[in-house]
Amino acid sequence: MSQEFSQNIDAFDEWKADIGRSLSRFRLWLRRNQLFEQDLDDRLYKLQESLKSEYLTLAFVGEFSRGKTELINSLFFSEYGQRILPSDAGRTTMCPTELFYDRKEARPYLRLLPIETRLEATTLTEYRNMPSQWTEVPLMTGSAQEMTLALYTITQTKSVSVAEAINLGFDESMLETSESDESKVEIPAWRQAQVSFPHPLFKRGLCILDTPGLNALGSEPELTLKLLPQVQAIVFLLGADTGVTASDMAIWENYIQTIDKENKLGLFAVLNKVDTLWDELSSRKKVDKAVKRMISTTARQLQIDPNQVIPVSAQKALVAKVKNDKSLLIRSQITELEHMLSVSLLENKENLISESVIENAQGLINEASHLLDNKNQRLIEQKAELESLTGESKVRVSALIESNKKDLQAFEHRIIAIKPSQRLLERQTQILLSTIGSQILSKEVELTLNELVNSKTTIGLFSNMKRFYLAINTIMRELTREAELTNKMALSLYNKFSTDFGMTLLEPKLFPAKRLNRELEEIIRQSKRLNNNIFTTFTEHSLAIRRFFSGTVTEVLEFFKGVRTELTSWTQNVIHPLTQQLKTQQKLIAEHRNELLELKKSRSNLDGKIKALKRLIEEIEMEKQTAQDFITSLEDKKPKPEQTNIVRISRATH
Ligand SMILES: Nc1nc2c(ncn2[C@@H]2O[C@H](COP(=O)(O)OP(=O)(O)OP(=O)(O)O)[C@@H](O)[C@H]2O)c(=O)[nH]1
Ligand SMILES: [Mg+2]
């Protein structure tokens, strides 16, 4: 892709490095202020690491033959001077293909997962970590011919009986009859392809997902449930030669509009093959008018704004790049598309990082800064005490030691007094965790499996599937109820803490039950749509059940696993500020006691001690300012929506 994209990635890397540096500085700051704790440091380290490992994924989706692969060729492989990925008339890309650079193995390869793996209960995600299950084809990146030949494997099909095809999850009406044997049908030979290629942009973390048309989207649940919702931007391809057809509409409505990313997804409707409207005998003006008309029809059909439909000619762009034909390149309008893709892709990633890293880090800094606030409060009180000693008698010091002793005792009492509430909250978080414990879920899954296996009819299968959804919803409701209770307890513990210890505290971060509910609803909604026809399509119930398990059930289990991890770290985070505050305060009182004891022996250095306290208070004030500066500088790094002019496809009103 263009130099501009490369420059934007440079800026993006610099932005990430900048955030990483801020976090490193904050980690040092914590050590300097004696606030270092392994647990907190680990959390910060994880945030820093998450900045490094991220891939940026751009998916190309649309009905077959709209030019997805041709567009990828012209965006990324024009340097080869020919088509590298197979793009032909008719169905070409037979399986979802990921193009990226494997930074771990650091070598080019083509890996293909045999279609038969669909019969196994293992998920695509699991297969990703099992290289031995994939067939590897060497990639000679130095030669265009060798590359083209190797990548042609992606288009391979095989002849199987109709029954076999159906069992593998294909819809019979979508398959072509085999040329060599009329009783057989052609199915893709592979389920998924991975191309590791040292393209400069792939090396920097860009990943491309090329997908086949409608048929494949329908038959590979993980593509719809998992791969697509995870990408940063989707290019939806349409052809100017066909206009928006019924199957284009089906993909748009079922697979794209349904992705709920709370508008965090860059989505582009690309009207490809505009060159089919070019006409040697018509004036450029007339052609432009025809393109405009087509764009407005397309926009109306997709219910989006016309300026959200981007016209392009992937084929002419490829030719123009290969032949270095500048005027054809301009006419192909590829540069405009490249610009939009590069900006949007990065902008979406920046938004995600902003939420997951920047906001988390700001929370931690705020917490630490609050701790210093309370610390200073106490130091100021102690300084006032020492100041009141000047010129006073020894008796006064003894009185202070006595009162300090009482302070410490009272403090320890209060710690003991608050323990039950703290333990109650800890126990409640355990209850919360147990509502989605792996045992409960395994039991549910086992039950579902038994009931499905014992179902004699398709209707029976359906009702048992429904029962699974209901059971999952009940578990989620239970979690939500317990989460509300937990949140209430956290709030009241924080309140009690503030009043008992006379310290201000930040509001506790509440457990995000609402968001998790939304996420699960989305998984169930997508699964229901996918599963609607699996029990009627599959001849053998056992295969249908297996598909239901490898798709929906696995997805639901993965979701709850994620919730458990989130919950565990939430639990630690909600208690942590309290224990940390108490520890710091207790230490201060104890240190003050030592000081007073020393003063009792000799008062000669009273002035020195007051001065030292004064300096310490000033230093802490400065450190607090530094913490505020960290927060502001991170705030400045957040992407500013008003600065970009990317068109986003607004969610059509349903
Ligand atoms: N005229 C014209 N033809 C194009 C253009 N882009 C692609 N094509 C042709 O359309 C056909 C299909 O292109 P592909 O890139 O294979 O389409 P696809 O969307 O990847 O199709 P599948 O892989 O089968 O899903 C090929 O013959 C391309 O040469 C274009 O901009 N203009
Ligand atoms: Mg293709």
C-alpha cells in the first residue's frame, strides 16, 4: 500500500512507544515514592506489553467475484508486476485467508488447514496453536511465478458425495457438480489458509483477512462469531457491474450490520469495478454521472450516506501500478481508498488502546496520587505537632508519645473493625465468581450434550438447544444479580473506610455487568442465526450436535472464561487501594513514634526534624504534580475524534 500508510504506521508506532515511555516513567515514579508493589508493577508491565503485541486487522468481505482478492493484490502485491493471489472470474478464494507476517517464526510460509478438520470438536482458535495439523507449502518470495503457483493452492477443491459435503457443513444448493463425476459435488479442500509474507506493512503488524463469498460465511461459524468481530476495519465489496444483489444484501444485513462494536469498527462500502461503467464513446462527464448515480443507488439500498460509498477499480489500479501509468492510477481512485483505510484502521486501533491502556493507566496513577494526598495530610499534622514542641518541656513530648500510642491503637482497632466488611466483600466476590465457575458450566454443557444426543427428532434437538440458551441466560442473570450486590458492597465499604479513617478515597470501579450482558447477548444472537438451519441441514444428528458444540458452546465457554479472568483482576483491584492506604498510614504513625522517642532522649535536633518533614511535604507535593502531569500527558495522547475526517458507516436504523 501507499507510502502514506507506512508513514501513518510510523506515527502510530511512535504514539504507542510514547505511551510505553510514560508508563515506564510512572513505574519509576512509584519506586521513587515507595509505592512500588509487585502486583501493581505487574499490571503496568502487562499494559506495556499489550501495546507491543497487537495486530491491526483489515478484513475484505463480500459476495464472490466482487474483486476482494484483486483489490488485495493491487493494494499489497503490485510490486511483483503480476497477480500474486489468485483472482479469477467465478468462485476463486475457497477458504478464509489470513495474510500477515509471523513475527515469531520470522519466515515466509503458506499453511492450509484441511476441510476435514470441521468434523473434529477442536476449534479454529485451538488449531491455530497446532501447526502440525496444517499442511505447509513453501513460499519462494523471490519469484513471482513460484509465489503465484504456491498461492494457487488456496483455490483447490475436491469432489465428494453430497452426503459428505452436507456433513462437512455445506449447503447443497450452494455447491457445484463435479465435472468428472456428476454424482459428486465440489467443496473447498481447505478450511483456512495462513500466509506469512515479509511485506513491510505485514512486518509492522498489519494483517489482512480475505474471505470467500456468502456460502463460506454461512458454513464457518468461527469466522462470523470470532474472526470478523475482532478486526479493526472491514471493507465490504460490491461490484459496479452487478449493483447490489440479493446475496450482497444478505451478507450486509446478516454479517456486517450485526457486528456490534459500539461504532468502534471502521466500515467501508467499496463499489469496485467502476471501470465497467467507463465508456470510450461517452464523455468523462457522462461516465462520472453514471458512477454517481450508481453510488447513490447503492447508498439507498444499504441505507447509508452516499459519501460513505467509495468507488474504485481494483483491476485498473493493479494495471496502473504495474505499468506505472499515473493517469490510470488516478482514474482508478485507489489512492483515496488507501488513504481512508490507513487512517481508519489506525484510528480504530488507537481508540481501543486508549480505552484498554490509557484509561487503565490513568486510573492507577490517580489511585497512587490519592495515596500521596492522604500521606501528606498526615505528615502535615505531624509537622504541626513537632512545631508545637518548640520551647516546650519534656512532659509535652511524653504526652505526644502517649497520644501517638493511642493513635496507633485506634488505627489498629479500626483496621480490625473494618476487616469484616472487607472479608464480606471478598466472600461476595467469591460468590460472584462461583456463579460462573467452570464446574457449573461444564455441568450445563454435559447436560446439554446428553439431551441433544438423546433427542429423537429435529424438533427435540431444537428445544434442547433452546434450553441451553435459557440455562446460559439464567447463569448470566444470576451473575448480574450478584454483581449488583457486590458493587453495592464495594461502595459501602469505600464509604465506611472514608468515614472511619477520615481519608478521602476514589470511587471504586464497579464491575461492568451491563457490558458483559450485552456481549453475551450478541454471541447468542449470532449463534441462533447460525444454528437456525444446522439441525435441518445435517442428515446426521450427531454431526449437527458436534457443529453446535464446536461453534456456539465453545464460544459461550470462552466468553465465561474471559469473564472469570476479568472478575479475578477486578476483585484484586477493588480491595487493593484500601489495603495500600492502610499500610502506608500505619507506617507513618510508627515512624512518627520513633521520631518522638528520639526527641524524648534529646531535643537538640527538633528543628532538623521539622525541616526534614517540611522538605518531605514539599517533595510529595511536587511528586503529586508529576503524577498529575502523567495523567494530562496521557490524556493528550488520546485520539481526538474531531481531528479526523473519516467517514464511518452509521448503523442503519432497524
Ligand atoms: N473489470 C473489472 N474486473 C475486476 C475488477 N476487480 C476484479 N475484477 C475481476 O473480477 C473477477 C473476480 O475477482 P476476484 O478478486 O477473484 O473476486 P473475489 O471477490 O475475490 O471472489 P472470490 O474469491 O471468489 O470470493 C476477476 O476476474 C477479476 O479480474 C475491476 O476493478 N474491474
Ligand atoms: Mg477472492
